[in-house]
Amino acid sequence: MIAIMDYGLLRDRMVREQLVPRGISDKRVLRSFRGVERHEFVPPDLRGGAYEDHPLPLGEGQTISQPYMVALMTQCLALKGGERVLEIGTGSGYQTAILATLSKEVFSVERVKGLAKKAESTLARLGYDNIRIKVDDGTLGWRENAPYEAIIVTAGSPKIPETYIAQLETGGRLVIPVGTAFSQILTLVEKKPDGAVISELCGCVFVPLVGKEGWKE
Ligand code: SAH
């Protein structure tokens, strides 16, 4: 017998069992997680586990984050639909796709060329047309298109790089894991007219943000 996975059912279960009970309540975010085909972004031999409650290896020593972590970071950005979003660490492109369903345009920077190319082709194949990806050191942001209403960093940083605050619109939000190379605190920065307001959300573990304003290679 050939077992055919009902990915739609698995996505619905992921939302009900992993996201809603842990406090993901933004209706648009939940709808996006029900729609975006996470199994298309994971290595083919790991597809069966694409909707499980943990991160997965992507190749090149990188990982696609646990669904809940992607949802939590996304919800923190409080996207309404009209934003231009900067993402650092394209990886598989899964988080990029989620952001693309919730905003006007996503600018995503990835330092590993092989990952960027793969993500770009997956996203194009699935029909996302409001995403731009570039291969570069994302610790410098993407100055040409700044300012952004939202910035999301999906690799762990030793500090909050000044570049991101500078490239954030006043009223905008930045979410970034800050800490050591092995564990971080998910940190939300809100840029207000009179300065940045920083809140620490929870512990997390991301691969290191490697670059000029991050960790050295
Ligand atoms: N959001 C991704 C997670 C990828 S893991 C996903 O859902 O699949 C973190 C990614 O950050 C890796 O792909 C890594 O190569 C990338 N990265 C690390 N340092 C970077 C930098 N300075 N600029 C851009 N990307 C970086």
C-alpha cells in the first residue's frame, strides 16, 4: 500500500496542537500557517516530519526553525498587510513565504548562496511574487530598500546591530534572537519617536548570525 500524506490535515493539526495552545492568536498568522506548504521547504527525505513540533536540518549546517518559533516571531511583527519586511537568514524560505502572505513585500538576505538559490526556486515554483532575495552579509541589512516597517532576524546575534535600528521605520518592529552562539533570548525592539523600546520574550536556540556585525566565521 502506498501511504499518501494529507499535508492539509497535518497543517491544520499543527495549528491546533502547536500554535493555538501556546498563545498564537493572530487570525491572519494562523490562516497563513494553514496555507503555506512547509513540506515543500524541507529536504525530500524529511517531508514526512515537516509538520512536527521541532526544527529540521536544511543542509549546509543550517536549520529550518520549529513551526511555533516561526509563528511566535511572525506574530511579534504585528503585520497588517501593507508592510515592507526585511528578513535576515532566508534559509529554506519557509519563514519568507509566511511573511509574504502577511505583508506587501519581503526583502530577504542569505549569506549561503546554495540556500538562497534553492529558496528562490522553491518560492517561485509555489507562485510567491512579492519576495526579493539577495546573497550577502545580512548583518548590514539591505540599505537600498530601507526603511522597513518590520525586520526579522532568524539567526542568533551577539547584540542588536545598530544597522537594523537605523533601517527600521519609526513605529516599526524588529525581532531578533540575542545571546551566545548556543542560546539566545528572543528580543523585540519597537522603534518609537523618542527611542527604541526593548522587550525580552523567551529563550531560544538559533544557528549563529555570521558577519561583520555578528559572529566571526
Ligand atoms: N528562516 C529560516 C531559518 C534559517 S537558519 C527558515 O525558516 O528556513 C538561519 C539562516 O541564517 C541560515 O540559512 C544562515 O545561513 C543564515 N545566516 C547566518 N548569518 C547570516 C548573515 N550574516 N546574513 C544572512 N544570512 C545569514
